[in-house]
Amino acid sequence: MDIIGAQLVNSISYGLLLFVITCGLSLVFGILGVLNLAHGSLYMIGAYVSYSITVHSGQNFWLALIIAPLAVAVCSLIIEMILLRPTYQLGHLSQVLLTFGLAYVIHDMTAAIWGSDVLSIPLPQSLSGTVTLFNQAFPVYRLAVIAIGLILAGLLWFIQEKTRWGAIIRAGLSDKEMICALGVNIQLVFTVVFFIGGYLAGFGGVIAAPILGLYPSMEFQTLILALVVLVIGGLGSIAGTFVASLTIGIVETFCRFLVPELSLFVVFGLMAVVLIVKPNGLLGRQVVKH
Amino acid sequence: MNKKGFALIAAVMLLIFSPFIFSLFYLNLVTEILILAIFALSLNILVGYTGLVSLGHAAFFGVGAYMSAILAREISPNFFLTLFASLAAAIIASAIIGIFCVKVSGFYFLMLTLAFSQMIYSFVHQSTTITGGSNGLSGIPSPLIGSLDFSNPVYFYYLILLLFILIYGGLSLIVHSPFGQVLIGIRENETRLKSMGYHTTLYKLAAFVIAGGLGGVAGSLYTSFNSFISPSDVYWTMSGSVLIMVLIGGSGTMIGPVLGAAFIVILETIVSSYTTMWMMIIGIIFILFVVFFPKGIVGLGKLLLQSFSKSNKLSAISGKKSNALYNNDVKN
């Protein structure tokens, strides 16, 4: 029983980490209809910036947690204004390709700035201990990730459901033309949402960096996992993303434990099955019209 | 049309005589371009002609590559054996995957092909006994036909060239046949084709299998060429780069993917001799093409030709006008 309990804690921690990484992608996809293939790259920038900050500020992780996501958000604001805003008329597929080209560019930019060595970020002092649960020692940071994931999910839910901005975003999800007609500046909504999406990507990068580490091509690996979560959860639904993150966390952790050779195979298999049986995802609505 | 035929003959002649013109380094470069061009041509059947954007084409490349690598190492490096076994394996894989993928379209097609190709990648990556895991398979013997050894790069080049011409010609026939016209019809308006009584799902599956099978052939040739294969050639970034080749070259044209493959391989070689940042340069060029020249190099070429001939015509017209004016003046 202890083993299962321990694996469960691990899988919830991993799942919520996936949620932190994916929620920005999900939000952007829901509103803009653009599948941002540079999301992993934004995540990577967040991780590398937080590395630089911790190195130069005497291992101050908290400073990195505040500054790095903002830096990434500013990057994504620039991307939205220069690259996406002039190209909305090109159609969604072209924009997906644009963000893919951008991922290439950012890949080399980060390699030029931070080199291509494997780097790691030390844990903050207050979170580097361990706690014994189910007769097993857990790093406190893993548990902190659970807390952060839950808080973030709660916050996003509150903003989407209970505030005026959330109402505008939900309205934008279901009918863009109508909300334009009601006098909302949809262009501004796009920009703000992309800004928030970038912030969340950077935030995910900082949170994940001490666990997953920093290495070249990390963005492509992260992106592919985020896409799996996005597809399984349903496109553009925060609740779906939450459920899917936990599902993937549990499935992958237990597979790694039981049949290590097949863990990734099962995860992508799950994605394929969901796409075939329920193309709109577990909790999704039809967002993309083809 | 005559001009086109002339250009075609010139290109083929150049390719036939290139072993006498180029040094070994450039000959290998041309060989690589031809192999990747076959790969890009196969994806173009889906993306360019049927309008299904796939982000999982590396799966079939990988199936073909690993099939031929394992056969060459374990059984025999006979060229026909590895080639046809790879083709068969890729056809079977693409038929199975295709049955599911052709039911959806647009964004879902993109994601489903990605999911399947990642399944194949994770199998290749994690199964150490058959595929060598993340180390890949190395020391693959070069292909043989009877006693003819293709480790000689010039022989290998001619082998690839012959296959390339066959595949290029075959695909040209296919896309201009009634079958190919139905595929283009699916790209333009699937609902309409359905209402005309075409079983579009079946046509899409056929396109998927043709594309997958030829992708497997490209993979098999790539293994023979490099005598090495690693899981990174099956990863989704490989699917992304072949998609970039097709789109930069010009999707929905026959020559486009070939030009795209040549462009990317040459650019990669030139750029990487100066700097390691070739991905950035390809990324920037790709972004510029997507925004300004969505029809790729082929579209760009047509545009340039048009403006050239237009300015010629304009000058001819203005010349006539001035003559007319002159005549009027004389009359008056």
C-alpha cells in the first residue's frame, strides 16, 4: 500500500507540474485559436532566465520566481505585436507554422546566450528538505509543486468564472464576432491573453527547472507533453487541462513504475485514443472548426 | 511547355553528369538532397495535394529506416530486400495509422499523426533490444545487388538518382491522373466531392498509404546512405523539418519539395561551416516565407518571372504607343 501511496503522491506532483506548464498554452489556444508551438520555447526562456537570476543573485530562487515569468511575458508581448498581430488574416495554420519557425529561432538564441551544456538550478533553502510520507522520503519541493499547482488552478478558475475579465475571455472563447459587436476590443484581449500565456509559460519554466533541469532541446520535449495534455483535456478548457494533467501524471508515473519501457508509448497511445474516440477531449467543446 | 521540357532535360543531364563535375563532398550532398527530396515529395502528396497537414511523417521514415537497418545487419544487405521490406513495413504501418487518421481533418489530423509518430518514436527510443534505444544502430553494411557493392559513393549516387527519377515520374503521373485530381478536389472542397459520390475517406487513405510507403523508402535509403540511424530521425522535429522543406519549396507542386529539400540541405551545409546557428537562420527564412511567400520558392519564382515578362510587355506596349504618337504627329 505504501508503494502505491508514494507513487500516487509522485504522480499528483508530476501531474500538477504538467498543469503549470500547460495552462498558458491552453488559454492562448482557446482564445486566439493559435496553437503556439513556441510555448515550449517560452517555457525554456523562463527556465534559463531564472537560472541566470539565481546565479547572479546568490541563489535567490524567489527573486527568479518573480522576475523570470515577467521577462517571458514581455518577450511574448513582443512576439504577439510583431509576429502574430500583423498575420491574423493569414489563417490559423500559417500562424502555427510561424510559431514553429519561432521555436527554431529561440532554440539557437538560448544556445547562443546560455550555451548548450546541461544546467541545473539549486532548490531554495526553505524547500530543499524532505518529508516522510508513506514511509518514504519526499522532497519538500515536490509537495510545494502540488500546492502551487492547486493554487494556480484555483486562481485561474476564479479569474475565469468570477471576474469581468474572465467573463470577456469566456465570451471570446465561444463567439469572437459577437463580443466584438458588443464593443470589446478583441485585439486588446488577444494581446493580454498572449501576455498572460507567456507569463504562465515562464512561471512553469521556473517551477519545473529544479526538477526537470535545463538542457538543449528541452523545449521540444516539454512542448510535446504539453500538447498531449492539451489534446486529452480538450482544447481551450482550463478544467479539462487540469483533469488531463492529473491523468497523464498518474498514467505516466505508474507506467514508469510497472513497465518502464512502455511509459511514453502508453501516454501517446492515450492521446491517440482520446483523439479517435472523443476528438474534443475529455472536457472540451468544439473550439477549432476545420 | 517546350521551355519546361528543356529545363527538365537540362536538370536531368546535370544530375547524370554531376559525378564528373562535383567533388566527392558535393556528390554526397546531392545524394542527401535526393533522398530527402523523396521524403519531402511523399509528404507533399498529403500536405500539398490532399490538404492534410501531417506532423508525424517521420514515423514512416523511421519505420523504413529501422526495418532496412535491422535487415541489413541481421539477414542480408541485399538492396532489393531492404528496400522492398521497408516499403512493405511502411505501407502496413501507414495503412493501420491511416485508418484512424483519415477520419479526422485539420487540427485533429495534425495532432493524431503527431500522437502516432510519437508512439513509434517512444517504442524505438525505449526498446533497447531491437532498435538499440537512444544509441541507435550503427555499422549498417552498405547495400549490395548481387556482387555489386554500393559502398562506392558514385555507384550509390546513380542508384539513388535512378530511384528518384522513377519516384518523381511516378508521382507526376499519379497527381495528374484522375485519382490525383480527386485528391486535389478533396483539398479544395471535400463536402462537394462527397456529394458527387466519391468515397473521399478511401481516397484519403490511399494518399496516406502512398505517402507513408514512399516515406519508408526514403528512410531505407537514408539508412544505407549514412550506415547509421538514431531515434532523433524519428522524433517529431524531423517531421517538422520535412514539413518546412515542403512549405519553403512550395506545397502542391511537384518540383517544390525537391527545391525545398535542396535549399534546406545546402543552407544547412553552408551556414554550419560559418556558425552553429543554422536553426535560427532556417527559422527566420521559414517565417519570412510563411508571411510573404506562402507559395514557397516555386511561387516566388513564378512571381519574379511574371513581373519580368510584364515589364517586358509594358516596354513593348509603350514602344508601340510612342510609335503611334509619332505617326500621328507626322500625319498632322
